Amino acid sequence: MRICRLVVFLLLCVAVLNMATPGAAAEDWKPIDPTQLRLQTPLVEKDADAEAIFWEVHVQDEFDGYTFNTVLRHYIRIKILTERGRDSESTVDLPFLGKNQIADISGRTIRPDESVVPLKKDAVFERTLVRAGGLKVKAKSFALPAVEPGAIIEYRWQENRHHESAHYMRLQFQREIPIQLVKYYIKPMDLSTTSFRMRSMTFHGQTTPFVKEPNGFYSTTMSNVPAFREEPRMPPEEVVKPWMLIYYSENKELSPQQFWKEHGKKEYNNYKSGMKLNDEVRKTATAATGDAATPDQKLERLFDFCRTQIKNISDDASGLTPDDLKKLKENKSPADTLKHKMGSGSDLRLLFAALATAAGLEARMALSSDRADFFFDPSFADGYFLRLPNVAVRLNNEWRFFDPAQTYLPYGMLRWQEEGLDALISDPKEPVFVRTP
């Protein structure tokens, strides 16, 4: 439902979308301050081998007549302070995935004597960095010329993210070297004819208030950002690094408590039709529970039924080829899943919840976050981080959590990424947060 609503407001804004892009020809560079060339010691971190003087990024959604694409234009200037800094920063990899692209690369080196050595176009090449699980991680790579301690290097590139918008985009402020100034220029889509507006939330850092810029952009900055360094047993990167989430949401002023109550009701309605009961579902629940004497025994038998009698097409071990998957009919109800004897992970969860309901138990779909990515905080009133579904069933006046879609997960457990977190249990009247075990 969240995606459908996003598509609706994106289509509404097509007619008023400004296609202007930030100017500046490829040959134009910001002037070099002589004090930057004379700089011999880092300003942000003591003993740094290199330090970024600035890193600027323009973020804009563009429409090609068929779909939206997000364009990010990066510009970074780095002061080389030591030979180690020369070795680490003179060679650059700009990674990209899938059909995304890196384009319009330009760069140059300003030597201590103020002579300029440009990056030649033929010095840029494409290579594969990682090949894992059939996924290629490619990069545009190049080595800046004539780099030495005391020099300044700078380069720019354009990142084209196809079939994406800036909705729920994460903007990073930290790199492997310290940065004196990070500046983002963001151009929101003109949604004045809708109830949606772009919003932002900064995590683990302090950004300046947005300032209006030419051509419809708004800028925000963060100063004196230290280098990012991995540490043993470190929490997820997004819990320790400064970053900003930009997103579009309806122009409503709701407290977190009000928002989650409304959100939980909407999610209940989203899942309600997928948990619909009919005679076949009731009959299956009765047969599967058999002579089970307690609610817990009934639930475990229903869980085992979903695992053993329904093929999980979301499982890599299903034996189905991509061509096979394309030919499958969509399950629109638990009855369809029973009829086809196969379904996606989402189909299995909905079937399990429907069978539990048919067996006389109270079942709801619940949403949790992923603590391998981020530690959820309910004070942030948006559903972005609550995207992992599971099934909550009330047993002995206590909510318990299940996920039959995870093939190797024991009955009554969740993946470690969903353990010990606040999960939102959807409900038509009173959604509640319950801590998972």
C-alpha cells in the first residue's frame, strides 16, 4: 500500500516537475584558495594522512517520460598530507549496482607549485570489484595523475539511479577520511497539488537548517566530520555513522503515538483481505490440528503444515527456475495458496495467520525492524524502519511471534535480526508495540 500511494503522488507531480538540472560545465572548477595549498596539518583529525576540504552532492529526481530516475552529482576536493594519503586517495573506485550508472567523470591534481594536471578521459575504466551470488558489483576506476604530499586532488562524477526516486534515500556524511565540510543540495519534487511533502531526519549527527538555493534546491551542511573506521563487534554502520533520511509523506501533524495508532490500523486493513477465511481454510485447520489438546499444540501443527505441505517459492531451495516462477499464478487469498500448494513467503505468513484464526486463536500480522541495519526508535513517526513482517498469535494472554516463511527457523522463534525489538501488532482498533523475545 505504501508503494502504491507513492506511485500515485509521483504521477501527480509529473505535470509540474521542473526538469532543470544544476549548471556548471564539465570544465568549470571551484577556485583554489591559496591557504588550502599551503595547508600542512589536518584541521579535523590529528595525524590524518588526507583530509577532504569539501564534499558536495546535488540530489534530484528526473522524469524521462516513462519513469523516475534519481541523479546525484558529486564533487569532492581532498588535501594530500602524507605519502600514505597519496597512496590511499590517488586511486579511486566509484561502485554501482545493476542498471545504475556512473557517468561524467572528471578530475585533476593541483600540485604544490599550483600547476594543474588533468585526469585524462582514457584513464577511466570499468571493472568488477565483487562477484557473489550472481550479483556483480562494478566500479568506474581511475588513478589521478602526479599526486604527491602537499597536492590537492578533486574529482566529480554523476550517479544515475534508474527507476528510483529520492523517497527513502539515505544520504551519507562520512567517508574513510575526515571532511571539513559536507554539503547536500536537494531538489524536492513539486508536489504542491498533493498532500505530500519532502521531509528529512538526521541520525547521529547535527546538520544545519535547510537554506533555499537557486534552481529549486535546498542545502544543508555538516562540518568537521571525522573519518569512519570499522571496529570489532561494532553495531550496524547506520547506528554509528551520521546520515540523513529524505522521504515524502503526507502533510499531517501527528504525535508518534497518534501516528503509530493510525499506521497500525492501516496495516491491519492492508493484510485483512489476505487473511480471509472460507470453508476450505476452516476444513484444513481442523484436519491439521487433529487431536491437539492445547492451543500451543494446535499452533505448532499449523506451523508444521505450512512448512511441509506448502512449497515456499521464496526459498532458494524450492527447485523452481526463474522461468517456472514467471508462470505461477498469483495467490490472492489463503484458499488460493492451499489450492496451488505453493506460495511466496508472504503467502505462507498469511495462510498461517488465517489457519490460526480458523482454529479459534487470535492472530495478527506484526511488523518489526532489522537490527542488523538500524536500531528502531518509535519516536521517529514513519513506517520506513518497520518493514519485516511476521505473525503474532495470542497464547495464554501473551503475544507470541512466528515466521513460517523462514525455512530453517524453529517454531516459536524469529531471526536474530528481529529479536529483542518493538514489533507493531496491527489491529482495527488498538495497535500495540510488543517486545519480541
